[in-house]
Amino acid sequence: MIKEGVTAVHGTLRRTWRLAERPVAPTAAVLGLGALAAVFEGLALLLFIPLIQSLSGGSWSGGGLERRFADLLAPVSPGQRVVLSVALLWLLVVAKNAAAFGGMSVSRRTEGQVAHRLRCRMFEQVLSSCIDYRPGHRRSEIVTTLAENSWQVSKALGLGFRLVIAVGTILVFSALLALVSIRLLLFAALFLAIGGLIVRMTTRSAAAVGEEVVRENKAFGLHIWESIQMLQLIRTFGRERDEEARFADLSNRVRGRLLRLDLLWGLPGPLTEAGILVLIGGLILVAQRTGVGVASLAAFLTLLYRLQAPARELMEARVALDGAAAAVRDVDDLLAETSTPFLRDGELEAGPVKHGIELRNVDFGYAPIGALALRDLSFTIPGGKTTAIVGRSGAGKSTLLALLHRFHDPSGGEIRIDGVRLDQLRLATWRGRLSLMSQDVQLFNDTILANIAYARPGASDDQIKAAARVAHADEFIEAMPEGYQTIVGDRGIRLSGGQRQRIALARTILRDPDVLLLDEPTNALDPESERAFQEALAVFSQGRTVVVIAHRLSTVLRADQVVVIEHGAIVEVGPPAALVRANGRFEQMYELQQQGASVLG
């Protein structure tokens, strides 16, 4: 059982050390200062031997250590021995506290830096990786890992410092105790070993409780995330009371798990302190039988009493490390290099799209094992033209746009831009040539001005307002009481759907892309808003490469070519008029929509 506990703590510390990027210099400083503090304190406590002898005026014949102090202080007059002992004691206590404070300062600074670097590494990895490949992936879990578990890693590093310093302090004090009396030390060691075994048995469930805390906290975070995202749905079906009950239940479960973990973390302290008091009584009896002097016994007991602090620190740190193990493992899992395909940056600068975008036998699947979302796609998107992608819901249209934007890489085949493989282009320069718009407009809870300017950092107010005028957004923005300084609310909740779309179009216009990707941007708009949006878009898209997912014939028939996708595969490609005459799948869609039943979804 003890071996398993040591192995678990060692594994957690090894993982923490790797995640912390091996801070050798700060660690050496923390441990060195901790060792100095232990030595200074131990020597200060040993000074109680000459101090007590000097105060009592007794003889110096109690034992070997007392005789050594007598020899050292022989040149000093009896009246000056107390003054000298107190002065040395004061200096050692000051030095001990200075070293301890210095170690604590370096430790806290290092812990904060480790947590900061970890959060930045995780956030960078979330932004750069194909995170949607992860089976069963939940965004709320990433939030929990970023916001909370990153601190647990830095906390585990601090616990490691505390644990090593505690061990070092125990060794220093043990050496000093051996100088005073070997017999008393052996008796104390046996008693403390039995006490440590008892504490281990009473706190062995800390690791399992730590796992439960992480699991319950993730479930709680997921519920909060989903509840906020689904407020309208909850209110629509009148489920407020049910959701409140679920929230209270999850919150109570997290509270219970945390309370149990805190109790386990705090249990070693009182157990150790109570055991030390029993031990002191036993040592007094042993000292009487072995002839240990009063001054030496006082110094021994003082050292031993002070030993309870590092002993308690050792046990509490070990239990706390067990509790933090699950959080450390969670961070390690997020940062681990697994089979998840990460996007690798290319080396070539992306220039303007002149000839077009070619897909060659492109396959794509969201999971390493499972059905493909796209299968053997091969067609060309001509430069400076409009290509409409149509098909049923779930056919793979939005997935195709994600591949063009390089949110993911194909599972098979390749995409070429003017003959160059897409993955050979630098991501930043390629995406700088694109702009993506969809019916799900994403706006920050910021001003209208800031949301438009997000497309081009450093753009002037005049450039932003000019883009808004082209998007037919300037009129309704100026009509607002705060104009461009109006806060749009979370996800633009203070704006209508048409207003959000026109702000998104203004943002796209400000970006001035070569390639415009449109994912049914007018699907949720009323006819008047759609007409205003389409008029602005028609002007802006002239001479640009446009790829649009569309279901309304007014959009599809204006395209230069139409690509029909069914179940992730291409069934037809060609100009819209030619496809209508071909009596194929597109002609069936055309006839159905002419009859008022839109199935282009």
C-alpha cells in the first residue's frame, strides 16, 4: 500500500515537472532556500541547551552535546553566556525566516508563471488544432481545463516543492536529534512510522475523490454552458424549474466532493499534532530511564515539536498531490500529441487566386474511424466566378467550406490553389485571402465599431464606416442612440437577424478578401432584409471568387456553376441552366422548389 502511494505521488510529480517545462533554476533556488531555513531553525533550537544551562546555573555534565557546548563557551564568562545565546538565537531565527520567505516568493512566482504558460500553451493548441476530431469532445471541458485545472498543475508543482522541503527539513532535524540522543530518536522514529501508516490508511481515498471532483466539475461546467446557450429553448418549453433542480443537484454534488476532499487534505494535521503530544509523554519517560539531561531533553523535545510542522506538511502535501493528480492528468491529456491531426503550417505565401481552386479526390471524416462526410470529391472552382453548392441537409456542404478555409485537412486527396497544394501555403496568408459568412453570425459582446474592425486591426473609423455603407448597414447603425459605439450584447442579441448579417457583411467588406465563402447567410432573413443584403453582396462580389451554399433559386441561378452533393459525393456539376435541362438531381430540386417545397436545406 505504501509502495503504491509513493509510486502514485512520483508519477504525479514527474508529470507535473514535465508540464511545468522543468524549471530547474527556480526549483534549485526554492529547495536551496528551504534547506537553509531548516538548518538555521535546527541550529537555533539546539541553542536552547546552553541557554537553559546558563539560566539554571547548573553543571554542564548532562551528556556529550552539553559537554561540547561547555567547551565552546568556556572562554565566555557565565554572565555573558545568556546574552550570547539569545543573540545567536535571534540571528538564526531572522536568517531562517528570511530564507523561508525568499523560498516562498520564488515558489509563488514560479507557480504563477507555470500556470500562465500552461494556459497559453493550451489556448494556442485549441486554436491551432483540429479539435473537432476528438470523439465525444465537449467545449465546456476545455474551458474547465483552461480556467481551473491549469492552476492545479501549478499547485501540484508548489506541493512538490513543499514535499521535498519537508523531507529535507525532517532529515536535518533528524540529524540534529541524533546529536542529542540516538535512543530518543529511535523511539520517536518508530512511533512516527506507525503514525504515518495510520494517516495513510485514513486518507488513501484522496486520489479517488480527486478523480470524482474533476468529473463532477466537468459535468457542472457542461450544464452551465448548455443552460446559457439554451436559454430560449428552456423558456420555450417551460423547463425553468427542472433546470434549476438539475443545477442545484449538480452544484450540491460538486460541493460534497470538494468538502470531502478538503476534509481528507486537512486530516493529517490534527492527527499528526495529537500523535506528537502522545510521543512527547513517551520521550520524557524514556529520557528518565536513559539518563538524558534536562537541557538536552528540552532541546530534543523542542526540535521534535517543531518537527511536527514539516511532518504535517509532508503528509498534507502527499494527500493534496493525490487529490490534484486527476487535474494534472487532464491538462496532460489535452496537451498530449495523440492521433489527432494538427494543422501544420506551410512555407509558401498565398497570393491572389487567379485560375481557381481544384479538389482532387478529396475524402474527409470527422473521426479517425467511421463514415466519411465527403467522398472522392473532384471539381474546380474557377477564379473570379461564383460557384453554388447545393444538396440536402447533411450532404457535406458546410464541411466542404471548412476544408476550403482549412479549418481541417482532408483525410485523403488534396486541394490545390492555382496548382499549389493548400497545405503548402502559410495558414495566415491563405486565410487572409478569405472571408467566411454564415447564417450563424458570430459577434463579440462589444461595440458595433469593434465587431466590424475585427476583420482588419488598425482600420480607421472612416474605413469602417465606408464598409458599413457598402453593406447597407450605416443607416440603421447611425439611427441607434450610441451609433457605432452601441454594445451588441452576447452574440449580438440586441440586434435583429438582418442587422447582424449586415454587420457581418461590413466586416467581410472591410477585410476585402479574394475568396468569399457563404454558408446560407440569408437563410433566416425576411424578404426585405434579404433583398438589402443581396444587393450589397452583388456589388461587393464582382470579380471575386465566391463559393456559396444556397437553397434559394434566386441565389443558385445567378451562379456561374452549380455543384450538387448527395451523401458526401458529387452527383452533378455544371452551369445552372444546363443542369435544369439535364433532367438530373438538380432539375428535381428545381421543380420541387418551383412548387413551393424547398428541399435544398
